[in-house]
Amino acid sequence: MRKQFGGRLTKREIEKLAVSKNWNGDKFVNLEETKMDISFRTLPSLIKKQFTNRKERTPQQNLPVIPFNKSDFLAASESSKFIWYGHSVLLLRINNKTILIDPMFGNDTTPIAPFTTKRFSKNTLAIIDELPPIDLVLLSHDHYDHLDYASFEKLKSKTSQFFVALGTARHLKSWGIDENLITEFDWWDSAVFEDIKITFTPTRHFSGRGLKDRAKSLWGGWVFKTTNENIYFSGDSGDGNHFKIVGEKLGPFDIGFMECGQYNELWHQIHMYPEESIQAAIDAKVALAIPVHWGAFTLALHHWKDPIERFVAEAKKKETQIATPLLGELRELNKKYKEQNWWEAFR
């Protein structure tokens, strides 16, 4: 159980974090005032709703994942490639390098809770064994649905480098990953990795894996810029001005992986509604928007199809170009694909 929590928040660690201009003396803060309307009075009712009617909001059968084809993934291509594995797990091939974002391949997002939150797909942890060596793993923040101990146990022996949100390295180091392989990023920090300029961007969210480390590490999104392409991963976020700022500073983007799912009116300021996800893509100057943070877990009170149905409907209304890849489907950025509402085949 202790391993799941990750690294301890020491006095030395806090002194390192306090150097950031996004630290208010006690914790990291968002660019805009952000609250969650959850109190000790409302929490018991919320927990009851979350765990008592989950079957009504979960697929009635396992969602299939297209098997990984290593030769196709590694084959030379004129453009970048990507595979979405549900929730926020993204496998990228950029400049002939293999990059993995928020690798939560595990089967449970609540490993320290009395109730499990099972994945919609089976045996996803085994996908890691099929992947080629990973040149770079990136972490947007330290929540359990993004930073998974079981996944990192498999990844640490096959990953060359780790780029992570400021304050998150302590978890990886506690799991036996060499600190010399880890680089931490504050908002707007950039690094060049194999001719790819990678920038950590602001979001409106929070962090923490236990009762005492809330907002004691940073959260954000990622931008990947090469000679020919510009890719945006929004990260978990509520709506805010930061999307326009990202678009003005680093856009326009060829493609954007936009957070869409696990929302509720009680925590609306930290997770967008699907309509806002489309507007965020427009604000960030994204040419092709792809919804992520759905399709894997039931972490909110909405039906599992609600995010994608509302995302598609709003895209049509706003005349926004979107893509809806299948779980495990390999795609290339410069190719056209026939989109299909694959989720409609499942109840």
C-alpha cells in the first residue's frame, strides 16, 4: 500500500518547490481562482452515488483494444504517429522516437480506496510488454488515473528518460527510477529532446496522491514542436484563459488531444464539459481535436458515452474538425481517416 502513495514530501522537497513563481508559500496555485464545491457534508452522498450506480454508467461488455503492431508503429513515416489507449494514455512516434504520455495502463484508478474502479478494457497492463523501448515518458500530474505504480514497475526498465511536472519526480525516485533520468518542468519550461522542442503548459487543475500532499506538485499539459509539426496535449483542466495563451504563445497546432470526460458540476472548475473542450481547442488554435480522458474508467456520475456524444455534437455545431480513433488504433498525422462512431456498438 505504501508504494502506491509515491515519494514523501520532505522539507528539502518543499524548499525546491518554493522557488517556483506558481507556489504561494504553501502549495501550487492555478492562474485563476479555482474551487471545488465538495465539503465534508456533501462528500458522503457523492461517494455513495459514485459507487452504488456505477453499472448504469459503465459499458456492459469489455471495450476491445486493437493489438499493438510493432513493425507498423516503428516503420518510417513522413509524419508523426499516435495510438490512444483510453483515458489519457498516448503513445507517440515523433522524429523516430517513441514517446509515452500519462501511461496509466493499470486496471484500477483507486488502489488505496476501499472500492476498485475497474478499467473498461482487459489486460491493458500487458500492452507495455509489447511496446518497443521507450525513449521518453511524460507525466502531466500525479493523480492515480495518470501516474500508476503498476505501470511504472514495467516501464522503468525500458524507458530512457522521464519529463515530469514539477514535484512529481519524488514518486518515481521512490519507485527505483534513477533521478538522473528525470527532468522536472515548471509552467512554460522547455527542453529540446531529439530535435523536438517540448514545453510544459499551464492547466486549471490540482494534484496529490494522499491526504497531506494536495497541490504539492504541479499539473499541466505538453506541446511538441518539430520542424514540420506542432502537437498539443491539453492535460486535465477546467476551462480558462490559459488555452488562448497557449495558442498565442505556441500555436497554431496541427493536432490537439483535448481533455473530455470525468466532469461534474461540483468540480466543474477542474474538468471541462465536452462543449468547453471544443471551445478550448478553438481557443488554442487546434486544427484537429481528439478527445481524451474518457473511454477507460467511470470517475464521474455521467454515462460513459456522454463525453464523446457531446464532444461530437458540439464539434458539428462549431464546425470544428475532430477525430475519434478506436482504442489501440495507429494513426498518422498527415493521413485522412474515415471516422466512425465506434462506441455506438457497445451498450
